[in-house]
Amino acid sequence: MFPLAAITDEFAPDLETALPAMRECGMTGAELRTVNGKNIVDLSDAGIARVRELVRAHGLEVVGIASPLLKCVLPGGPEIDGRFQQDVFGSAYGFDDQPRIAQRAMEVALALGTRMIRVFSYWRTIEPRKCFDAAAQALTEFAADAVPRGLIIALENEHACNAGTASEAAALLSLIQHPNLQLLWDPANAHIAGERPFPEGYATLPKDRIVHIHAKDCRLRGHTPEWCEIGEGDIDWPGQLAALKADGYIGWISLETHWPGPGGNKLEASRICAKNLRSLLDE
């Protein structure tokens, strides 16, 4: 139904292990977040060249980089909402670092031959919508800088950030009518942020601005996710995938396992989730 990718570090921290396992699971795309514990934007130019060689050698396409942009505190914003875990994946940067990291993310994307850079909306506060104007200003600048490079800035709805639900992401996107700013839709993140992602949350989204999908599954204990294999949790993946197809989505579905797996074996967890996801896609 859709081409299948994965965030490589969900399989293994090193590409030498992750990439062949992904190919064995029938994946044709690789999304890059951390490599050997280091965020993709922090790798040297030589390191990026090595990543590109490895991905190509395994017959995969780089579909995007999962940057940490705007995973930081907005100065002067409301109090941070402490209910949500803030994952930084090897790259903790402050507000003043963001312009430099944005430029580096664009350099890395171009070097890897991909168009998509994932971004966020500042760490979630107790009044998320009060941060939307500032987030919109930063995202507009990123999108403008992306134009001459032919890049797409993909805002992910992230439960630990201010645009966590579908309705919040839609509201923030409505402030930025820029073709180079699109949406990375993650139903599980919306669920953790307190919204039923499908069909209610998805119904609020601008379908023509969805550029990428992250797939994972969980059950909730309050606002704490209990990660599980795809198809065994609260997310209606059959319904969501069918709706994406009906609405003309033609992009990637990218596995972001999160489930630690049997006995804490993350590689096996990702293999199981990839198998489940392929079964859902084949239905």
C-alpha cells in the first residue's frame, strides 16, 4: 500500500547491524536520527559521507533526517508540562543553538540526498497555544531557508512538544501557509497527548500537508505510554492506513518501534513490528 522505512536506531545503534536487518524486513527507506549514539546533525562531514555510503550499499534510500530542531525550552513561555518525558536522542540544544542546528540539518539532508527534515514546536508547556506564534515564526524562517535548497520542513506532532495532538498541529500549521512546511503525522504521539488520533484527530488534519507518517503503538497509563508491538495497542492502524490510502497519501510509513521487545531485545522488537506493519499494509 505504501513504501516502508524505519528510523535506523530503532533496530540498532549502528548502521552495520540496522541496515541489513531492515532490508530483511522488506524495507526500502532509512530515516536517520542517531548513529552510534550521536545525533545525525552532530556527525562530521566524513561521518555523513560514511552514512551515505552504507545506506546506498544496502540498497536503501534516505527518506529523511529526524533532527532535534525546536526540542528546547521557549524563553519566556509558560511553565513546562512535567507530565511528558522529553526525549532528546543524543542531542540536547538550547534556544540560542537553533539557527546553527537548522543550517547544519540542511547541510546534512543535502549531503544524504534527502529532502525532508523533521522539526518540533518547543517543549510542551501547560498552555501550548500560547507558544504557537513563536513556533510559527521559527518554522516560517526554517521553511524560507529550505526553499532555495529544495527541502521540506516536516513538523512532527510530538506529545512532549506544544503541537502534540492533531488539532494542535493543524492549528499551528494554519498560521504558516508555506509550501515548504508540511506535517509529519504520528498517531501514537497524539494519543499520549490526550487525543483519540483516529478517526477524531486525523479528521482535523489538512490531508494535503501530510508528508510523512511515523508508526508505533502503545497503551496508556495516564499520560505514560506502555509501548507494545504494532497492532496490539490502542491505535487503530487498520483504519488509519485505509484512510490515508483513501485520501491519496503516497508517502512513506516509517517504523519508530519504541517497544523494547521480548527480553529487552530491541532488534527483535523492530523485526516483529516490521512484520506486523507489513501485514497491515498488505490487507
